[in-house]
Amino acid sequence: MSEWRLKREAQALAALKAALAGVIDPDDDQALRDLAEGETDLIEAIDAVMASIAEDEALAQATFRQIEQLEARKDWCRNRADRKKRALLAIMEQCPELSGLRRPFGTLFVGRSRGDVVIDSEDAIPPQYKRILPTPAPVPDKNKIRRALADGINVPGARLEDGSPYLGVRK
């Protein structure tokens, strides 16, 4: 049922009410309902639209459930892929001679992440290593601190941890 049909039937009822203005009491709801039901398809159009709304809501709910299931499957697949990557990384670390191994899906190598900046004491961080945000207090700028620590500059209250190994695949 289309909204267009619903509007057309409502317009037909309005035209009938206007034509019968002197005959039907505008406050007689039952007479107006009888007019709508007997002389137009408005009631049927309303029923059809209500049924269509129920169908659309059921479809939306079913789609929502499918999305939830697909999200769970996506997470499961990502976790499985991560487990496989960790297993490959362990093998590659045990057998460094395999680094640069060319395979149909890519070339395997073991790399090291650039390491994480760990803030031991936010108060000890000098102001030049803080970002000024619209918040009341400046916060440490980890990118600036990382560059300084990598250049051998001591930044009080911060240190650079060794990067963790990761498995890379060049395609």
C-alpha cells in the first residue's frame, strides 16, 4: 500500500465532507466514519498501510538480528586470523632464516613496532611536551615525546618501551 493511495483516499473523504457539509453534522464522528467506510477506500488504505508498517518493522528487526550475527561472525573471523598471525609470528621468531620468505599470498617478515610511550608521571612532563586542548589542563603529546626520546632526549616522567614484534606480509 502506498502513501499516495492513502493521501488520495483522504482527499476523497475531504471532498465528500465538503459536498455534504449541510447534510452531515461535522461533529457526528460515527456518520463521518460510515461515510469514510462506505464511500471511500480510506479504511482499507489505512489497514494496508498499518500492515505494511508492521512488515517494515519486522524486516528492520530481522535485519538488526542479522547484523548482530554478522558482527559476531566478523569478530570471530578477526580473532581467528589474529591467532593464526600469532602462531606464524612465533614460528618466524624461532626460525629467523625464514624472514623474507616469498609465498603466493605475500612475503613474510618480522618487524618491530616503534614502541609505546609510557607516561609514568604526567606532572613531571615538561610543558613543551604537552598539547594544549580546550580542556582545563594540558595533556602529554605522545608524538612529540616519542620523537624526543628517539633522538635521545630525556623527557622527565616518560620512557619509551621496546616495540613488540609483529608479523608483516607484503603483497
